[in-house]
Amino acid sequence: MTKCKIGQSLEEFLTQATPDKGLRTLLMCMGEALRTIAFKVRTASCGGTACVNSFGDEQLAVDMLADKLLFEAALRLLCNTRMCVSTLALKNIVDTNFTVGTIFGVWPGDKLTGVTGVDQVAAAMGIYGPRTTYVLAVKGFPGTHEFLLLDEGKWQHVKETTEINEGKMFSPGNLRATFDNSEYSKLIDYYVKEKYTLDTREEWFLTLTRLLLLFEVAPLGLLVENAGGFSSDGYKSVLDKTIVNLDDRTQVAYGSKNEIIRFEETLYGTSRLKNVPIGATA
């Protein structure tokens, strides 16, 4: 398989990554939607709450606009292709000027229940920060790939990740759970004692908050595992979890092999990854 090159355009990369013309077109169109959302995030007024979505999250007007743009981008294509897209647009922190993003996964066929994360043909996230980036993973093509939105509006390939290194960085979620879960508290205490620093770059991410499996956990699982990392709900890869209902939730940890082993062993006493060589799946 030809190795993609840093500096390639999004279209050049996708031509190498998949022979599926429909998938290439879909990912290009989603990239266009992300570009428009990035502009709206920079210029939108976010002073008020518009509504509450079906998952109980407050949404700002810019959130709803992002949803609309992504839905329309997908709808233009899905009527002619056998694919389903799950999207989770901006979180409700736009008005605090935090980095925000969009996550989506692409499944073949016409349904999003009774499937697993392994069934995804692609996953991606758009990040709207000081730089706007489009991070992509395509099933069967190695690595997770980052594209930078240039001033002229084009996406340029700037990074390929094929290995998530061991290190001392982590990003814990739902720290309130440490009061009720002694094992989780023990794990967090270990990171503090060992002087881990808070970060989310290429190390790992942990949360006992129950995130949406279809819209968040499974797409991020493909991005992380394609990048050479691992994911876990405590017992198995999140890509192996069957989506029964659209609003299914799960706890999750992502990251390097040794950190996922530590997470599973500390909270649940054993790890399925103990005898799995690096580079293999479990």
C-alpha cells in the first residue's frame, strides 16, 4: 500500500486511502461542512441558549447551525449511497471560547443499531481552535491523519499518527466519581503521585462519565486504534460493543497499551491486554 505524504491535499489522500468513491465524496463534503462551521464558530454570537437537545444538553444557536450543516452535507450524498453517518456537533462551551469540535462515524448500510464500532468504514473529528483541523481514520488504511485548514480554504495533510507512545500525560473525566468509586480514586491518586501532567495530545484519555457510544465513543475508538492506541470500557475494546439503542452510553478509556492495562487492572482486577503484543488487536 502506498504511504501517504505530508503536504497532500485531502482529495489526494482519500484517493489513496479508499477505492470507495462514495466514501471519498462523503468525507470531502463533510470537510466542506467543517470549514463552514469553523467560520461560524469564529464569528457567531453565543450569548444565549437556544434549546435542549434529545440527550439533555443545552444547545446554542451555533450548535444548531452546525447540526444543520452536517446533516445537509450527509443527506446530499446518503440518498445515493448505502452509508449511515452519526454526528455529534459542537459541545455547549462555545461561549467560553474553549476549543470545540465535531465527531462523526460512517457505517455501511442503512441502520445504526445492531452494529459495532468495528463496522465503521471511517471516523473523523473537526477541531475548531487556534487552528482548524480535520482528523480522519479510514478502515483498512493505516494511521490516523490530521489535515490543517489553510487560509485559502483548502485542507492540507500535516500529520500521520501510527503509534501512541507511553508517557506521563492524561486527561481524566468525571473526577466526582472518585468519591464513590475507590478503585477510580486509587487510579487518579497514582497519576498524581507519579507526577502525570494534564494533556490530551498523544498519551491517553480516561473518563467514567457515560458518553454516547454511537456519537462519541465508537468514532473516537476508531481514530485512536487506527493511530496505534487502544480503547476500553473496562473489559473490551469499545469498537466491539454493540449499539443497541441510539442513545446507549458507556464509560471509556483511550490511550497507550500500558495505560489501558493499568486502567482495566486497577478498576476491574484483570486486563485482556496483558498478553497482547503491541500492534495486535484484542
